[in-house]
Amino acid sequence: MKKIWIIVILFITITLFDNGTVLSKSTKRFEFEKTGDAIWNARTTKKIVALTFDDGPDPLYTTQILKLLKKYNAKATFFVIGEHVGEYPEIVQDEAKQGHEIANHTYSHHFSANLSKKHLLHEMEKTEKIIKETTGLSPAFFRPIGGYYNKQIIQASREAGYRVIIWTWNQDSRDWKELRASKIAENILSDTMPGDIILMHDGGGDRSRTVKALEIILPQLKKAGYEMVTVSELLMKTEYDGVPFYQ
């Protein structure tokens, strides 16, 4: 009986917490996956993974990450903050020119579980506008702050024309905790699976350890036979239904 209660407690903990954030109505995950409105990973046996970076662009760390991605012929999706795009437009332009994908991560990165749908839409629209003005491209994906999702966020994203991209739960690098580089790399490499969506950060703090971790992660994934692609490429290469076009 004691073992059963332990399993129940573990299940509740896993479904309520992600990246340190309480997830409202997280049991809806499977409903959102079924409709295709939100994605955590792609089901495939092909050795492909999607690298994603949140909270940039950053004038120091994003440029270093771009150099490493180029070195290892890897592509990534950058979930950018609208305010930062306005401050460093040339970096976002470089991301696009190098074949990476630009996605929406709100304009101000202000989190509140009680944000109205109207405010959410305003944040998305402002960020989309500045991305389009900067790169000429319209983002197809939205990632909510901290991975927090609920029915309102999903509905607002759908209304704005976005598909929500979270990340594979065992592929959170936890670089946001400012771990040592070897531990960040271990968090990714210890359990990488085909179709994973990997979470890292290129902004929002000191990301020097993230850069050092990438120097470990990228060659190891390549050696293991993995292709590192954008979210759009991951979904297209796994024939995921209803993939929005990145234009």
C-alpha cells in the first residue's frame, strides 16, 4: 500500500511541476497533444532532435552560440523576447540568415498566471510585429514563459495563429539554475531520444556555462548520429500533421 501512495505522489509532482513552475490543468497535456495545439516532442525513430533557446537575443551569449551551431552544422529555434529583438535586431537577422528559426516568447517576458487573454494576445502580436519588421519572417510557434500552459494560453495561441511548443520533459538542460557546464551537458546527453525538443537559454542571465555545455553537447550528439534541426524541420521530417509554414 505504501508503494502505491509513493507512485501516486510522484505522478502528482511530475504533472504539477515543470521548470519550477506550477502547471495549471497540466492533465490537459494529452488533450492538447491530441489536437496538435501544443507539442512536447515528436514521435519518431529517426535520430533527429530540435535545439531550442529561450530569452534572447543576447549580444554576448547568442553570438557565441551561433558560432558553435555553425561549427557543428546544427540548426536551432530561438524563442525570442520582443523587447530584446528591438535592442539587438542585427543578432536576430543573423539567426535568420544562418537558417535558424525565430519563434515568439512574449514581448516583455512578464509572467503571471492571471494574465488576461487580451494581454496575452497583445504580447504575442507585438513580438510578431517586431520579428516581421526585423527579419521579414512571421513566426509559427509560441512558447509560454516557464513552460506554463493552461486552456487560456492554448486558446490565445491558437487564435493568434500559433502552435505552442513546450519541450521534452527530460530534456530541460536546467541551465537556468546556473549549473556547471558538465552538469548541463549531462542533463541533455544522459537521456537523449529521437524526436526530443531540447530546452536551453541564450539570454536572461549569465549563460557562459550554457556556451561551455554546448561545446560538449553538440559534438557528442553529432558523434551519436543525431541531426540537430529547427522545430519546423523536426515536425516536417517526422510527418507531424498540420505543421504551420514558417514564412
